Amino acid sequence: MAFLALLIPVLQGCVPGLIDDRRTSGTQIEDSSIERKIGNRIEEKFGTEVHLDVTSYNRYVVLMGEAPTQKVKDEIGTLALGVENVRNVQNEITIGPVTSSATRANDAYLTSKVKTRLATASKVNPSHIKVVTEDSVVYLMGLVTHKEADEATEIASTTGGVRKVVKVFEYTE
């Protein structure tokens, strides 16, 4: 049973509707579609020139990764905002070289550490928080109360290896 509890944050977002998500199943599917559409458009236009992670939660998009110039970063933001049903775009792309595979592996590890800590802390339902890490910066997204946001932020910010936490929450109260 403990093993299953640890898998919940890992599976979050993988299968729309199977986990206690505050978004409707239609919105969960739309978020997946938005991520795919943006990713495809960016890959077609920029190829390996950029490294991009696109996360949509409740049709609110966060762009993370690296771009070679401010102009490319801005173009990516404009492309993302032009995708149907996107409500808003937060462009967190940094200007600089693409991160290494070792950095990305560490990011995946940090994401799993934060998700596991959320699941075991029993202060926040981990299925209400989406966790994404880019270059040791943890992004927290979700439809949450202010108390849940504060608790999730505290957990993420005190996780070893996390350089910074960026909150991208929508509040339910």
C-alpha cells in the first residue's frame, strides 16, 4: 500500500480523470493537447536550437527551458499564446545554452523527490499539485487553497538540491 501511495504523484497527470484532480476531465485532456501543440510548433520552427518544457494546467501555460536569444524566447511565447484555448502564458525560458542530459536527469530526480515529500507529508493532496523542475528550479502548479499553496511551497523549498521555487497557482477560495 505504501508503494502505491508513492506512485500517485508519479502518475499525476498521466491518466486524466483517474486521480483526484480539481480540473475537469475535459480540461485535463485540453491541457495535454495544448502541451503537444505548443511542443510541436516549437520543434518545427526551432528544432534543437532550443530546449523547451511546456506545462499546461487549467489552460495556463508555463514555458521552461533554454533559448539562444531574447528574440527566440519572445517568439516562443508568442507561438504558445497563439495556440487555441490557451488562457495565459508565463515564459520562464532562460537565455543561454541548452542544458546537459545530466542536468535534466537531476531535474527528474528533484521532481520525484518533491512529489514523494508531498505524498508523505499528508498536508497537501499531491494530486492537486503539478511539479515540474527545470535547472533545479521547481515549478508548482495547481488549483489550490492559499494554505495548500503555502504548505506545498514549504515542502518544495526545503527539498535538498532545489535552487528556487516558482508558484504558478490558481486559488480556489
